[in-house]
Amino acid sequence: MEITAAQFKLIEHCLPRQRGNVSLTNLQVLNAILYVAEHGCKWRGLPKRFGNWHTIYTRMSRWAKSGVLDRAFEQLQQAQVVQIKIEAVSLDSTSVKVHPDGTGAPKKTVRRLSANPVAGGTPRSTSSPRTRARP
């Protein structure tokens, strides 16, 4: 799912104007974003023909925060170029790393025992006093 240069002309006004020395055009970045949306791959998994994945991700992140992507996709849908609408993102729990404190694992804390054995909680030993039998 890539858009052509003619289709890109329909939404070019929605995207920020490129200034300075840029390595990727807005069309290339938009096609890379569409590739990730269609295939569900990681950013690092983008084919080399799209360019540096980090550059694409950075620009996409800026566009998403400023509302540029919403306007661009809305224009693409009105022109019936693409028929996708991303409303929610779902993450698989196997791919999300959790901090050790958030896993529910027992904490590595030292228990301070009280001088009073009753207040100390669990006893350290389970031995009970025995009486010696006299011969």
C-alpha cells in the first residue's frame, strides 16, 4: 500500500514544508508509515528502500503529536486513496518489558525482627524444647 506522486499532491498541503537538507521526502516517509501500518512490522524492520528507520520514526512521531498525520489520513480517506482508519493500538504483553517492581515478584527487603518473639512474626526455628530421659 503505497501512494503515488499524483495521489500525494492531493494531501501535500497537510504536511509541513520541508526546509534545509533533508534526506527523505515527505512522500517517502508517508509510504514508510503506510508500510508499517499495513504489515505491522517494527520500525527497525522497515526495508532499506524506505531509508533510515530512525529518521522515519522521528518524523512520524512529530507529525502524530502535532496532528499532521490525522489531517493527512483524513484527506487520503476523503479522496478515497486509502481506506484505513487507525483508532486504537493494542500491544501484546509478550513484547512489553516491565520493570522488576511491577511484576509482583517478592521484594528483596530485609525483615527487621523485634526483640519480642511474639511481635517478630514467624519464628526462625521450629524446634521445641525436649526433656532428656534419665537412665
